[in-house]
Amino acid sequence: MRRSLSLLARQVALRRLLSNVPESTVYGGPRPQEFSAARRVTVTTLRGKHRRGEPITVVTAYDYPSAVHVDSAGIDVCLVGDSAAMVVHGHDTTLPITLELMLEHCRAVARGAPRPLLVGDLPFGCYESSATQAVDSAVRVLKEGGMDAIKLEGGAPSRIAAAKAIVEAGIAVMGHVGLTPQAISVLGGFRPQGKTVDSAVKVVETALALQEAGCFSVVLECVPAPVAAAVTSALKIPTIGIGAGPFCSGQVQNFLHAYGLLLESFGLEVIEMLQQLHQQGSKSWYTMTC
């Protein structure tokens, strides 16, 4: 009897041990959603970091493997950018990518990065016609793409109206001013913005208009550092810089560039840096991107 009870006890203990090992750890597949649910980054999280003066980290990713790295590194925001058209699909501009293809990228990233705030770009052609079209596209990015928020480019009145309508529909919006790649037909190419007084004033005014429309953050791309500093000082919401100097509330880097996976990339060894960002207050992020 004692031997039988002892054997039964060992079997129960073994079952308990095995039951604590998720199947996903055996096959290397998706992790349980509860893995990081308790510490998921939200818009409120970003507001708190901005209020405390803590740098905000953003990485652009396009697929499941890169999203897993971003998640593990403790990055605040994972952006699924329409730049996938260029760095993943080989186009010369961001214009060719469709909403349907963006949704595929969004779904892959959402499966790999349950912790950071997930932001999906609205690609060219899916939000310009009307506020209704913009809201419909934004809803799809959240419902079908698994994102938490959307990003849209530009500061024309129609874009401001679209941002306002999307926010009023209950969807968080990140704005984007300065060099807006979807507008290269008007800009005459990928040219820095804000280099003249008039252009600099326009960048500031556009950012303020996006804030007024309800955006929770604004990306500043390829504008002079003093202009970015002026925008950051004028706004009550975080600014995220990309080629805009060290004075923004946060910085964004492309995953493929960071890992040196593109010929035109910086070729920096940043794998360890990514892992240390969360612990070091992300200051090294500024060193790399500014």
C-alpha cells in the first residue's frame, strides 16, 4: 500500500511539473497572452513617461520574429510602418503598399509583441477621400490587424479632420509631420523639412493642430533639431523623433536598420543595446538615432 501511495504521489508531482511547462515553450511558437498582459504598454503609460521626462522608445517592425525581439527588449511602442513597402517589398517609395498587405504585417507583429503599444500606419490611398473612409480604415487596422492605435501622415486640413474623426470614433492616433513620405510627389522627393522660417513655422503649427485634433503623440521626421525642440516645447503630448535631433520625447528606429540587415543600414551592433534599453532609461537610443 505504501509503495502504491508513493508511486501515485510521484506521478501526481510529475504531472504538476509537466503541466507548468506550456506547450509553446516546447515548440517555440506563440507565447501565452497572459505572459505580459500585466505590464502591457498603453497610451496612459506613455503619458506617464512623458510627464516624468522619461525617454520613449519606438521600433518599427514588420513580422513575427522582429516583433518578438522588440517585445523582449522592453521597447515602449512597436510601429508597423508603411515603410515595409520599401525595406521589405523593395519599392522605391511607400506609396504602393495596400491596406490589405499592411493588415498582414500588423497581424504578424501583433502575434509576436503582446507587451508594447502597437501602432499601425494607414497606408497611402486608404484615408484621403473622406473622414468616413479614414475611420473605416482605422477600424480595420484595430479589428483585423490587432493594433492598439494608428498613425497617419500630414497636416493638411483634410488630414486634421481625419485624425479628429478617428479619435472621436474611439481610436488612438499618432500624427506625423516634417518629412512625410506619402507626400513625396508634392515635396519633390525625400527632402528634410523645416529648414526655412516659413517651413519651420508650418511644422510647429501642424503639430499643434494634430494635438488639438486629439492625437496622443506626433512623429517628427527629418526636421532640424532646434525646430524639433520648439515643437516638443510647444506640445503637451510626446514627440517621437526620426532624424530630428536629441530633444524629442522619444526616438524611433527601424528594426532592419538597427540589426544591420539592409545594405544602406548603419551596420551598428545593437542587439545588446536593445536588451539594455529598458534598464538604462533608453539613453543609448538617443546616441544611436540622433
